[in-house]
Amino acid sequence: MYYFIPFLERNNPSWQANIVPWYRTPYRLEFDDILHQIRIFKRQELESKMLWLTYHPHLRYLLHRQDLLESDVFSVFDAIQNIEAEEMHPLQLKDLTWDEDCDFIYTPFVVVVKQQGELYAHIEYGSEGFISYITYFKDDQVDFICYFDDRGFLSSLVEYRDQRPATRYYYNAKGQWQLRENLQGEEPIVKINPAVSYRFGKLVYDSIDEVIWEFLTTFLNQDYQVGDSFVLAANTKFQDQLLKKLPKEAPKIISFFIERNQADDLQEHRQLVEQSRFLISDRKDFLERLQEVYPQFASKMHHLPSFDTRLKLGLSQRLKESKIYVQLDIQMQQDPEVLYEILHFVSENPLTEVVFAVFNAEGYQIEALQKQLDSLIMERLNPRDLLKDTVVSDAENTLEENTRDDYRFKIINLNDEMGLIRELEYTRLIVDLNPVANIYTQIAGISAGIPQINLQESEYVSHLQNGYILSDLSEFSKAGHYFLDTLKHWNQALIYSIDKIRQNTGDQFVDKWEKWLEEAKSEQ
């Protein structure tokens, strides 16, 4: 049995998942190395289990997005809250009871509830359409917030005092509170409901950490067997505490992921490195950093890139038109020469269209980008050259005489990686000319077998293999023609990507893993 312990709350100092309404969701990468590894073990039908340590009332939707809903998962907070196997029942407005004098005002973002003309509540929805949480008000100030489990019941309630979170109550599926956590530092930090005290070791705890470790230890005492291994996502938040709770004799495999660990002080991982059976890193350059800091352990450090096996390979060749996906960083000033080279290429190749993609941009940022594109086209290109073939228009020089849909370029605003996955389904070519290419876009690109044009070679993009590395912007047209004029080079890129994926997924992934375990065991 392999126990996988992911940790996705990278910038969150607490044990809580960041739960925000769908319209404020910052772009946050959910994909990571551990989830990738679990998917491989699941598809290879190898015995594995996820240990989920953070509080996440919407965990089922997260697992569904990661194609892991059917995986075996032990949630520590489910155990703490005494929640057993509950069927999913996404909560809707009709499921809740309201006073007769409540009025509901529907806006594009939130449902506002007023009682006798006064603000009473805001009903917030998750991106999947279920009620995520409800904020209740008193005298126009937040009174308390109810967070709902994606299985259709109240999960926790946060009371506010002096406009700050004061206490949090955790509930079971029947609405009985199990424990109360003080969020403003007053003791006791955690108090147990006396009616359920038989499930806990103490009535009061110094921190929520104590409760988490108690229930994890109870689970491991019942479930762990000698010979089982643990796979940990390297993180500086709780890994040293976690190591103390895991069986000392059990092999520990540590996984480093560049999106999670690139800013780490590697000295903080000393205990983890020393106690591990072996370590893996998705990037060679990060692996080299680890080997420099811990040269005495270099022999048990290995490179194993991550791929996203949720993507499908090579669907774009079914279309006559070639869709070019351009990744922009909306937080940076856009280089007009980059935009011009791309639009100029599209204007000269009528069977191409371009999508300029940004992540979680504000409305004003989209408008500014649109104005920049419009101005560039009017000043340096002929707008008619960017019209779709199907459009019959008398427009001569103005973009306004046609609708945006008439042109072979558009801007899309993506909220999460699922939006990117959908967008890449029929993409023929990815372009990312940012100084540092977006990591997940590169992972998704090679996972889908799509060639990429970048400024620098990387772990996932090799020049004239599955990509084209520009030495100068003026080479963009040459690079575009290289992959789009015929399917020869595009197919070569697809084959290269498939081979890279095959080397690091499925049987070969598991073979490498077991080989490294045996090598590490023989060296002990």
C-alpha cells in the first residue's frame, strides 16, 4: 500500500482550504506532482490511498476536477467531524428554510437576501453551481458565515466579532457541533462538545494541529501495515511534524514540485531529506539545487517529470483551421512587438486563428489588452486580413464595422486549469513568449502533444522536437510555418511528446519507482 499525502494550500498559513466565490477565484494551480502520481497508481490498479489533512468541505469537486473522485481517500477532518460515507447532494436555494418576510435579489454574482428592507444575507455559489457558503449580516456587519459541504449539509460556522473571525464550529452531517476552534488566540484554542467527548482524547486542545495529529495517528494505528510506504509532497508547513507521526520503519518518498517548492529555503527540508528513502523532483534544475545543498544524499535523488494525463492527444488535426493558443501574463506590460508578430502571422495565413489567453484578469485589464490589439491592428495591419473567410463585409479600415466574432483573434479569460484543458482540446500550436513560460501551460502542452513556441528551452519543450525556441522575435513566422504548413513536423512533435509521456507514466513510471526503492533499501 502506498499512502499519498498531497498539500495544495501552498500560500495558506492555516489548515483551511481557501473558499472564495466563483467570480473571485484567483488562478491557482490545483494540478501537482502528487495528484499526477496518484492517477498513475490508480490506472495501474496498484493499491494506494490518499491522506487528506486539510479542511476542505468541497473536496469531492476538487477530486472530480482531477479525475480522482473514485480514489480511496481518508480525510482527517471527516474523521474529526464524524462524517461517514455521505452521498453527494449539491445544496440549492430550495433546500434551505427562510422566513416569509425575506426577499431575494438575484445578481449575476450573488443572491442578496433582505429582511424587512435590511441586508440579511449573501448567498455565494461555487463554480460548479452549488451553494458554497452564506454570509449573514447584522447592522450591515458580518455576523457569521455558514460553509456547506459539497455533500449537502452545514460543515462549519464562523462567528465574527469586531469584524474579524472569532470562533469556528465544525459539524457532523446531522448538524451537531463536534468542536469549536477559537480564531483570535483566546484559550482554550479548541474545545470539544461534551456530548461527543468519547471520540476525543481530551476536552480541550492547545491547537487544531493536536486534533489533526490525534486522528491521523488513530487511523494509522488501524490501517497501516508493515511494508506500506508513504509519499509526501515536500512543503515547509507541516512536514517535520508529520514525519514524527508516521511509522518510523516505513519508507518515505519525498516529491518536490517546482510550483510548490521553487521559493523554498532548501535547508528547511533537512529532516525530510535525511529520513527519506528517496526523493524525486519534476525539474532537473531544481534537482541540481537539492544535490548542491545535500551532496551526501545525491544518490537517492531522482528526476521524474510530471504530466497531466487528463488531456487528450492530438485532436486538432481533425480541423482544417489551425488554432494558435497564446499564453499572456496579464500582470505584465504586453510587448507590442510580440503581439504584432503573432497577429501579422495570422493575417498572412487565412487558415489560422489565434486565442490570447489570460488567467483571472479584471475587466479593465481585458479592455486595456483589447485596445492595445485594436490599435496595433489599425496602425500596422489591415483589419480585413484578420476577418474569417465566412464573413462578407464591406468594412474597409475599421474594426467596429464588424463584430468581434467576425475576426480570427479573440481574448479569453481563464479561471482555472480545467478551462485551459478545454481550450487546448483543438489547439494546433501553443505560443508563450513571456520571459518565463507558464509551467502548467507547458505541462499541459506536452501532455496533449501540442508543439510550443518559446523563448527558452525547458524540461518540457525541446527545440525542433516538440517546440521551437526563438533566438529572435523575427523567427516567429518561420517557427509558425515549421509546425503548421504540413503535418510532418507537427506529427513528429506529437510522437516525441508521446514518447516522453510513456517514459514517465504507466508501467515505466512504476518500474522506476520500485527500482529506486530497491536501490535505496540495498544501500541502507
